[in-house]
Amino acid sequence: MAVPTLCIADGIYPTAFFYRNSVRRLTSVAHDRFTNPKFGIDGRLRNGPKVTATVNPYTYTEAAQPEERKSLTDFLVEARDFVRSDGGDGGPPRWFSPLECGARAPESPLLLYLPGIDGTGLGLIRQHKRLGEIFDIWCLHFPVTDRTPARDLVKLIERTVRSEYFRLPKRPIYIVGESIGACLALDVAASNPDIDLVLILANPVTRVNNFMLQPLSSLLEILPDGVPSFLEENFRFEQGYPFAAMFETMLNETDAAQIGGGLLGDLFATSVNLPTLARIFPKDTLLWKLQLLKSASASAKSHMYTVKAQTLILLSGRDQWLLNKEDIEKLHCTLPNCEVRKFENYGQLLFLEDGVDLVTIIKCTYYYRRGKLLDYVSDFILPTPFELKEYEESQRLLTAITSPVFLSTLDNGTVVRSLAGIPSEGPVLYVGNHMLLGTELRPAAIHFLKEKNILLRGLAHPVMFAKKYGSKLPDMHMFDSVRMIGAVPVSNINFYKLLRSKAHVVLYPGGVREALHRKGEVYKLFWPEHSEFVRTASKFGTKIIPFGVVGEDDLCEVSKISSSSFSFQYLEFFKTLLKNGIDSQVVFDYNDQMKIPFLKNLIKELSQDSTYLRNGEEGEVGNQDLHMPGIVPKMPGRFYVYFGKPIYTEGREDELNDKEKAHEVYLQVKSEVERCMTYLKIKREGDPYRNILARSLYHFSHGFSSQVPTFDLRNQ
């Protein structure tokens, strides 16, 4: 079987090529692939033309499937070709570029893959297709007979890194490494602090687990040579042969799938894979790899204090062979710009596991950038239909409980139950009120994509994008779905860039103070006295759409609890609510908590660990302390979202450049938001399906996918 790979002979830069099995196709540049909306916001490429979509890919996300990827069998077949039994796999370590990567987006950064203990360089085979759309991928291959020491491997990688950095100094270079490869990546980063590197390390090993590896080394020493030939010639490990079936039955009866946890068990549980595995790991090669692992991990441990690169560490929860939790914590603490993600149900070979998509991980963590600094606008990659489906499923409970009603206003003033009144062309600025914990934006983001193919870029608190090591703030993975769906840290520069790119932006002037309001402050606005968003919006002819949201008070009972009954599981409660979006009413608010010394200190600590906004504001508007209100649920009611008539600023830049004129529009927007909330509070009284019991009966009668009616819109 032909291996669709392009090999680079010199190990530095693709100036000389040779091909395997007469595969003579270079990675082509297909410009039609660049029109895919995943490459930029609203189909707009960086420095490229706007693309007009004719079909909404998000309309039927229920039927969306993950993109087809190569299988474990493909990995083994291609690995077998790399280690051909005729001895043709000799030579030094070398780079190859997978041809299935195809076309990629303009200005894509380079990604270097450093393999784990297998050394084939095929560890990303299930990720090649998607990664190849946003990266230029080079994979390092260690021939089975190669015995290059760790220090020389580091020098080889360094030559490649420096050559590419000299060629494209304004782009970052990504290094993805597994186990041994992760150690080599740390060494390279430590030796090259002047180069812009982004490290993605899967199960890095900074200290070898001798308790596990010493018995393995001893066993290998007494194992006879020639095992691969012995297995094939005498036992015929091929499908259809009796011994193969007997061996598989024996493994299944002993629950061999648990030997390595998941994927590793699958490798050993299929007997036809044993000859390939034996050829990848002949006795002398495996002994060498174990020595290489020891030397590489020792070197990485001694040099990790000088690493300055941005680093993402991915840990397998079921990898009990090599990882040491204490060392990972030490590594996390040592690296100045590091984030750790753990995948509980996966084994050592993380990138070959089902359900692990490296592109999705990079997008969720905002680790994809094309320049020196991350640009939240031009570097953002739209979610795929399947990613939206997963996000929608994560919000299904909230959506089912609240059954949101979305209303918009047509140009003639008619209110309709749809987004027909929402302009398709940006820039559009949606300005509205925050409900408790800001849960209203989640169902809105889904609805806009499915009905209008519009991505809402919500301006969110910086706490969702960065966390200091040791901080008691919620873990970053709690906000992965929010970042995936387009959230951006609130700042003047991000706001300006979004409007300049003609995006659809959501702004909450009330901020944290409004989202974490006190008892008796439901639907009360906490807006600054003055705001610059009107003047900024007018520079780009932005359409400003005021909107109001109600329903929070229908989801809980207001009651009073004593401070002595407050649960000390404060942080875990905070994290759970932020993750699941449970909607409730404040019963133990900021004022109550500030009377309790340990909670007062915790609130101050959380606020100091985060970026403090609105330092220049006075009074309650400037009080942006982070805390978790004590809340109690109620029989769920319903969410209502009403988008008012657009306020046009096009052609009014000179007029609105005057602060007084801009302030008049600002007050107009605020008044419209209050009017929208008042309208909804009055109209919902006539909604026969406001209560969840009535909606449940309707679903049982008409199907769970049916849209539940609401109040009559004819009498407006």
C-alpha cells in the first residue's frame, strides 16, 4: 500500500526530496479550500476577500458528524511500510510532510511533530487532515536502526527551527511532542529563548518511573533476538489463521484491553498487529529507546527552568507508565506561560484516541495564532458544525429548562418570533442587560448560528481567558465552550478590531456588577455614566441593536438564608454553576458574604487574581469584585429575548464624534433596553407555556423537536 507521505532528506529545509512508492504529488495549494469559513470570522480570510455563503452549514447540526479521519489500522499499515523488513529503513532521522494535509490557510505557521517512543512520526496520523488546513506540518521520523543520541536530536531540531525562523521571523513555530518528543521540545525551547515557539506537549516525561521501566528493561535483556521473524514464520499472525483467532480469544478472556488502558490495549488485543509492533520495537531498538527516554527526560528536567515558550500540556488520565504527577505540577509551576489539560479516560497514545481532536483543543484554548501576538479577531477559527453540535449538547439542559423565545423587530416596527429583523451584514453591535451569571448568551449564540449563520462575538471578562498558577479562580477548561463559540476578552482594542472586521458583537455595559447582582436587583441596569462605544461604533457605520432579556426571576424563589448555613464548598459550587449554567435567584449576595471574614478575604483574592475593569468608575458601577452569589432554584419558567429596532450610525461619524451627541444616543440605547425588558415582562403574562409543565405536555404531544408557542404577537 502506498504511503501518502513526502520525505525531506536533509532534515532541515525541503530543498531536496525523495518519494516513497512512486507517490509523486507535492502538497498543493487549492485556493477554493481557503473559502472555508473555518479559516476566519464570517468567511473572511486574513487580508483576503469576503466569501458569501449560500448554504448555512449550521442549520442541521443534529446530523453533523466528525470529519472522517484515518484509523488505527491505517497507522499500523503505514508504520509497517516505514519499517520494511528488507532493511531499507536505515539512515539518519529525517522530516516528512504528510500529503493528506492538502491545502492550508494563508500565512499558516509551521508545526513540527516530534514522535514518542515509537519513533515513526505517524503519531498525528488521525489529526493530519484538520491540522493540515491551518498548519504547515513536518513530522520527524526515527528509523528503527537509528541510534542518534538525544543531544544530537536536539541539534537537528534546532537547525530546522532556526532555518525556518530566519525564513519567516514574524510567524510562530509550533512543536508538538509526545513523551520523548516532548522532552526534546523542552530542550529546544530552553536553548532558543529568542525564537517564538509554541509547545504542545502530550504526556511529557521529566522523570522516568523506574518502578515500571526497570523490570521491563531486565525482561528485554533476557529476551531472545529475532522475535518478529519467529512470530510470523511459526505462528502466522494473520487474519484467518487458527493461532491468531486462539490468541485473540485468550486475550479477550483475560481482559487485555485494560493492559494499557484503552488504545494501548487495542493494539495488543489484535493479534495481526503483533508482527508490526515487534518490528517497530525490536529488542535492541526498544532498549535504546528506553535509554533515550532516560537521557532526554533528564536533560529536559535540568533545562526546563529556562523555557520561556508558550506551552500547552496535555495529560492522559490513564497513563500510569511514565507520568509523575508531582513533576507535572512542578513543570506547570516552572514554565511562565503554561496551561495544563487532562483527559481522564484516555491512555498513553493520546493523539491516536477516538474523541481527541487536536485542532479543537487548540481552538478552545486560543493557542492558534499566525503572528507574534494572538489576534482574537483574525486568528479566530469558526466552529465546525460538529463542534457546534457538541456545544449545543453541552447546553441542552439549560435550553430544555428555559425554552428561550427570540423576538426581533422588522424595519416597519413589527415584532416577529424569529431573527428576521437582524441585519445579516455587519458590523452590528448588540447592547443589552445581563441576567445572573450571563447565561442568556449561550442559547442566543446557538440560535444565531443555526438560523442566520451569524457568529456572535461576545465581549467577556478576562477571567475566562487567563489564570495565574495557584489562583483559586475557576480552571480554564470551564470556559472552553465559551471560547469555542467566539467569546473575546473585553478591551478597547478588541472592540475596535471586531467592528472593523464587520463582526456581530455583543456588549454588556453592566459587566460583572450586573451579572453578579445582589438581592432585589433583578433587571436593574448598572451602566457607566458615560460610554465610548457609540463613538467607536460610528467610525464603522455600525448598526446598534438594543435588546432585553427576562426570565431569571421565573427560575428561582427569593428567600433568606443565614450565613451559618452557607456551604463551605464555595469554589466547587462556583465552578459547577459556571460550567453548567444553572439559573437561579440570589439569596446570599455580595453584601452578605462581605460580612464573613473568610469569604471577604476570598473575594478580594479572586478579584486581585483577575484583571480589574473600570478602575475609573465610582460607586456600584465600579464595584467589579468577583464572587459567587448564593442561589436557590425554582420551578423553571422561560427565557425571553427581544431585539429592538436598529439604531443606525452610518454617515453620522462627524455628528457622533461630539461627546454630547454620542451621549444622547447612549441614553437612547439604554432607554430602549429598559423598554424591551418592560415589554417582555408584560407580554409573558399571556404566555400559556411560561411554566415548564405546560411546555413538557406540549413536547409529549407534538414531539421534542417542535417549537413551543408563546404569547400572541398580533396585539403589539
